[in-house]
Amino acid sequence: MAVTKTMTKAVPYEDANSKVAKWHLQMTYENDSEGDATYYKSVFNHFVDQAYTDSVDGSSKTNFTLQAKGSFSLSDLTALCPVSHWDTVFASQVDSVITNPVVNPTADESFSVPS
């Protein structure tokens, strides 16, 4: 299974100083090639804020440094995504749709009610 992951969207939300305060990131996963019997595609979206409050201890944390949008590389943006989680979800999707699809039961209209 050849899986291709492509960052297909990166929308910066800038603050008053033209520094990125939030990102909307989108990554497209594709299994094999379009037209193949094993082809499958899924699109994942993620919004990430520059700063957040830790839900456990209430402290302030940061996901990335405030900086101009042009300062972010593809690897920086990819690192902000939950890629390992998406990998697991995509593998599960491929398994349930391509590898081991659900087989729906078929009706036997010729069955007669026993007397």
C-alpha cells in the first residue's frame, strides 16, 4: 500500500502585527493511484492556535512562535498536524473500505415460511 500525504491547504490567521496566531491546515491522504481498485482518498483538517491554556494545570503554552507566515516551512506546518493519529485513522479507513469491506447480507426471497 503506497500512501501519499500532501499538505493541500495552509491558511494563516494573522494578528495586528502580521504574525500568525492560528493556522488552518489540511492534508490529503491517497492510497495507490486513482483508478486502481485499491485507491482510497481522505482529507483531514486541523486548526491550531499559537497559544493555549493547558487544561490540566491552567498554564499558558505555545504550539509555535509568533512569526510572519513566510517564516514557516512545509516541515514546520506538518509538525503542527496530528499526523500519527491521521495515519491510524487512514489505515483503518482503507481496511474497512478496501481491504475488508463490510459485506451486506442478501435477501433470499425464495424462502418459504415453514408450516
